[in-house]
Amino acid sequence: MSSRSLRVTVALVRDTFREAFSRKIFWGFFGCSTALILFFIFILRIDVVQGAVATVSLFGNTSPARDVQRIVRQAHGAIAAFLFTAGMFLAVFASAGLIPSVFEPGRIELLLSKPVERYHILIGRYIGNLLVIAINVFYLVFTVWLIFGLKTGVWTYGFLWSSALTLFVFAVLLTVVVLIGVLWESAVIATMVTFGLMLVSPILAQKPLLERLLTSETSRNIVRTLYYVLPKVFDLGRMCRALVIGEPIGDWMPLWSSALFGVVVFGTGLYAFSKRNY
Amino acid sequence: MSFAIETEGLIKIFRNRWSGKEVRAVDGISLRVEQGSTFGLLGPNGAGKTTFVKMLLSCAHPTAGRASIFGRDARHAEARRPIGYLPENHRFPTYMTGRSMLDFYGALSGMDTAARQKRIPELLATVGLADWGNVRLGKYSKGMLQRVGLAQALMHAPTLLILDEPTDGVDPIGRIQIRELLQGLEQQGVTIFLNSHLLSEVELFCHDVAIIHRGRVALEGKVKELTAGSGYRVEAEQVPDRLQDELRAKARAVAQRNGNVEFVFGSREEANQAVDRLRSEHCAIETVARSTSTLEEVFVKVIHEQ
């Protein structure tokens, strides 16, 4: 990448951050993450005696426990589950407006009048949006991981990997926001479609059951096609859980097929953007 | 000669996705704008001016024809490097300050940090917003937004300025300042392409104009030549009715104006004879001048003829 190209990318990313700050998106997430971190610092007390948890105290209520590894993994699992579900919904909801806002009349013409390729504008904005969420996810996960590590002496890396996977799912869903933003310039439609994909995922994840229940071969084919084509948010959530609790991952198909979905959708978004008249 | 802007048979047809109905917004415009000139693009609403400009900037893709900027195909990003553009209904992000906005668009134009930091205060001072650089654009008035928009267009010292209604919302003093600024740029050899419905402004500033109507060039030429009249105007005071009748027979047109009488003659000889007759009757001569048309008169005539 040339220095000029890098300068343009940095400018686009900075602009996305400015907008995220202005819309309180960044600080909203940062505030939530900090609140959760403070919760773990001040509310949760874990007394470790000779490598095992003697007591766990939450809001002053003390309960005896034995397995320090289990306690840490449970806490990590709870945070990872929160990030993957509520966090993901919030991230999509909050950042859905950051992409379509670029296409506002009066703003897009000025961007396109600059000596920058159209794909560069969209990629810069996408990276910026992704970084806004990534910084918050890593801030929360890394700090919580550090707190638990320091309090218990247990350092499991699966939790860190699960945050990378969570961000990957967000990156895939963000490509849908990009495509919808280019086609309809609407944050509302972008949010609805992305939420739709997230909600349909647990249903499609029951593919074997659905195949048994459906009588028509056409219906079964539709379910199969949808399952393989659409991003496997639910399956990736399971993968996330496996990473946290330290189980091996048997099937990587949900990861690469979702990545393929993201690449195709993002490519379609770039193509549509290059062809549009403003 | 190389041209700042050159288009050949540029056509833009918009098709409705559902009904399939077509609108020919631009219908074969071939235009040449010389380097260093000040060019005004005129036309009634919906004539195709904005679509034409958008095709120059590659915001809209031509259906047919070609456009080039300083000899480069306008579709290529590099062709836009020498362009500074101020859109008509711009919507600058309100979360930006004047300074951060100039910094952002300067970076997109390829300027490095040092160059931007040097240029921003200079430009803010030039457009009279030196004290407003750190204020959010959401607090700016319309005139101030127009000024900072102009500064944005000038950020990377472009050699071609495309301005869409640059004085829209600007007060009369601000308009004069902008005009003086543009005149200074013209002297530096910057090509200025003005898209405006303010005919008097175009007449004051531009040397060349094109009038677009229904997507086509209806008239093109030098402002001086287009507004030059073919007659002579003689205005006098206290003209007796008898003499008025005598001169009316020779004049092309006669008009009463604040107690004065204005005659328009077809030739210099006729005008001189009329002046002799008026002086012989001791009438005070108010004006003797070559009659001209305003750009507005030319514009209205062209549009009505089409």
C-alpha cells in the first residue's frame, strides 16, 4: 500500500471514529465495558488458597467453591455469551448507521469528487466501523481476562480467542450492513436484515431435525441451501463456547463458510457501489 | 490546445427500475473549457447541469460519450486530483469542526499532514473563518458553511475549480469577497467552472458561458459577444412632443423613463443625427451608448426559442 493510499485509509478510519464519538456509539460501548470491568474488580471476590478457590463472594454473599479453573471458565463463558448475544445485537444496532450515513446526498458527491477509488471509500469506512467495535471488545475481554488471571492465577487463552471469533461474526454481519447501505441507503433496513440473519441462524442450525420433520424434498433443499449459504451465527456461538471451556473444535465449516458469505456479500457491495449513480 | 474540461456527445439516461421509464437528463453535450478560463454553465431547473457536473466528477456514469479532465479520462480517480469541488446542496458532517473537515478532505486529496497543517489556517483566514476553525460545523450559518465549503475546494490548490452555486446563502459583502477570491485564482491560472442560476453573478465573473436546456447546449460563447447589442441608445431630457414624433419615426424603439425619453437607433449615423436634432432643440442629453443585452435577456430569449 502506497503512503498516499494509507493516508486516505487512515483519514476514512478517523472519520468513522469521529462519527462514532459524536453519536456516542464508542463511549456507550466503552461505558458498558468499563462498568462490567469495575463489577469484576470491586464486586467479585475470589479467595484462592493453595491453588484452589476457597470462597467466591458476590455482592457480599459468600459461597464455597473448590475448582478455580471451573469458576474462571464459567465467568469467561458468561462474558463471552453476553458479548456474542446482547453485545452483537448492540454492536449491529449501534453501528448500522455509520455505513449508510456516507451515502447521504450532499456528502457522497464530495467524497466521490476526491481522487479516491470508490472501493477505497467503502473499505476505509468498513475498517473504521470494525475497529470501533474491536477496540471495545478487546478492551473488555482483555481487561476481564487480566483481572481473573491476577486474582486467580489462571491464564486460559480460549477466552481471548473467543473474542476474536465474536469480532469475526460481527465482521461478517457488517458486510450485510454495507450491502444494504449501498443498495438502499437505509440504516433501518440494514439493521432489520442483519437481525433477521441472526435470528434465523438458530433455526437453521437445527438442520438435521428440520430435515426429519419436513416431508417435501424441495423444503429440505431450501433449508439445506439456506443453512450452507447464510452465516452460521449460532454454530459460531457454539464454537466460541468450545474455545472458552477448552473443548476441541470438531468442525470448522461454520467458520469458513461464514467467511465466504462475508467475502461474497462485501464484494457484491463493492460492485454495486462502483456502479451506482449519485 | 489542451482543455481543462472536454466532453464529447455526453449522454445520461436515467431508467426507472420498475416502470422502465427513461429520462434523458443529458442529451449529447459536447463542451470544451479552455485552461485558465472562467466558464459559466447556465440553464433552467432540470436542464441537466448538475448531472453534467456529476459525470465530470464520476459521481454519475455516462450512458454514452466521454468526458476528460486535462486530457485524462474523467472516470479515472487520478483525473479528479486537480479538481476542487463545491457541491450545491452539500451536507458536511456536523460532527466535524471547520479545521477537522479541511483536514479530512485534504487527506483524501492526497495532502500529507505537514502540508495540511500549514494550509488550514491560511485558508480559514482567507475565507474569513480564522476564529471558527475549532467550532463544530453544526454551529455554522449557511453562509459560513458555504465559505468553509469553498475553503475545502481550495484545500489542495486545485487547478480546476468546479463550483455549484458558490455564493448561495452568502451575504452581499461575502459575495464580493468570494468574487475577489475567485478573481485572484483566475489570475493565478486556475480554471473556474461555475454552475449557477445567478445570471448577474455569472455575467460579472465569467468570460465564457454555455446555456443548457433539456439536456443539450442551447447556446455557447463569450459573454461579451453574446451580450453585445446591435443598436445605439440615446436618452434625453425635455424632448418636445413634436421632436419625439419625428425621432420615433426613425428609431427602432422608444421608451419613457423618469421623464426622460430613450430612443434606440439601428446605426451610428442615425444616432448622431438624432443627437444633432436634440441639441438644436436645446434638449439635455443624458446618455449616448451602444445598446447591450443582459445575460438574463439572452438566457430568456434562448430558452423561449427552444
